[in-house]
Amino acid sequence: MLDEAKTSANDSAMNATKTHSAPRIITLASSKGGVGKSTCSAALAGALASREGAVTLIDLDVNGTLIRWYNKHGGKLPNITVLQATPDTFHQLLTNATSSNSAYIIIDVAGAYEATMIKAIAESNLVITPAKLSEPDLREAAKVFSEVEALNKRFRATIQYRLLVNEAETLNPMYQRHALAEVDASALTRFTHLMNKRAAYREIFITGLPPHFADKGRGPIAKAVAELDDILTEIVQILSEPTKAKAA
Ligand SMILES: Nc1ncnc2c1ncn2[C@@H]1O[C@H](COP(=O)(O)OP(=O)(O)OP(=O)(O)O)[C@@H](O)[C@H]1O
Ligand SMILES: [Mg+2]
């Protein structure tokens, strides 16, 4: 299974070195469960859909968080399409999505260290790993980071990587400042903006509405929209940067 994934990763990583106009492929990856991959996928899809146009989400997690969300609430999610993929159908679905009118494809994977995650990473322009400022989350983020580095080095690919600090505390307590300083001193490259712990994110899978589609007249929603816009601006910037393939 891993060999198969590596072969596929080989082809895919080499594809990643080719310049292609669109769409941009973003994978939310962490080998740890419950870090916020599905929440960030849906929140960012909402932001992209309202700012940049059509976005396709590929749910590559057997638990199907995003496909259940879409089946229930898709009618109120303009510009968002969710496709459910299995490891076997993933490449075909991705090919189909690539020829759709979506400028962005977001892939949500299961929270486990498995070949499917590597497959998705290998197809990506950008890998985002959400992580709380806790040792277990950051440890798993470092594993994903190494995987991206290995693919880039081995296949001269240019997959970008960013840690997204999730469930941060808005009051920015001392432990948080300290932990952020430790992350910044490490090899983990992070988004400058943090994703705070907010009810607006929890609400996505309850009301069905990502912050950009919810009532922005509500203060908590407006704050989530503002921070997502900041993160999205960073994403667009990262994806527009010229990248250099690393030496093999
Ligand atoms: N920024 C946030 N603020 C508040 N709650 C959050 C935030 N991010 C995630 N959560 C909550 O944390 C829980 C786990 O999030 P989520 O399901 O997105 O994680 P996941 O990484 O996709 O998990 P899995 O690996 O099981 O698929 C959910 O209840 C979600 O509402
Ligand atoms: Mg999930």
C-alpha cells in the first residue's frame, strides 16, 4: 500500500513541479485527529467561495464529515461543491475537479498517518496543518512537515507547507506567547495569523454555515470572518510566490 502510494506520490510530486494556471490544490493534513482539519476546510471554503469564486472540497476521510455537511446543507452553500473520494477514486475525482471551473480545490483527509494522506499531499500546492499549541499536535505537524520536505527533496517538487495555529486564545495568555515563540524558533513555518477558538467555527457543522455565509451582523461571526480573510490573504500570497525546486 505504501509502495503504491509512493509511486503515485512520485508521479504527483513531479506534476506539482509543472506550472499550471489553476486550480490551486490545498490539503488540510495532520496525522492527528481532532485538530480542526474539517472545520478549517469548511471555513476556508466559505471564505474562498465568497471572495474568489467556485471551490471544490474533496472529502478523503472515510468518516465523511464534509460530505455529510454538504448532503445536509449544500443548498445554502453557493459556489461550494463537496465530492466524496476513496483512496481508489481519489485521482480520478481530482482529475475531474481539476477540469471544473473551481479555482481552488481543498482536500480534507483523515487524522491518521496513512498512505492516503501522502497521496493528497503529493498532489498539493499547499499543505496546511492545523494544530493547537500543544506538544502532541505540534509533534504530528512536524511529521507532516518532514513528509512534505521529503517529497520536495526527492522529487524536486515545490509543495508549500504552513502550520495553522488553531483554537488559539484571543486573550493571548503568557503560555500562548511562549509556545508561539518556540514554534517560531523551530523549523515549522506558520501562518502569521492565528485561528482563534470561536463558537462561529463550531457552528459550521450545526447551522451548516461557514462564517462567510452566516449573519455577519453578529459580532462573533464578524470576528471569525476577519481572521479568515487574513489567513486567506496569506494563502493567496503563498500560492502566488514563485517557488524554487530543491536540489534532489
Ligand atoms: N477554531 C476552533 N474553534 C472552536 N472549535 C473548533 C475550532 N477548530 C476545531 N474546533 C472543534 O474541534 C472539534 C474537532 O474539529 P474537526 O472535526 O474539524 O477536526 P479534524 O481534524 O477534522 O478531526 P478528524 O481527524 O477526526 O477528522 C470539532 O468539534 C470542532 O468544532
Ligand atoms: Mg475531519
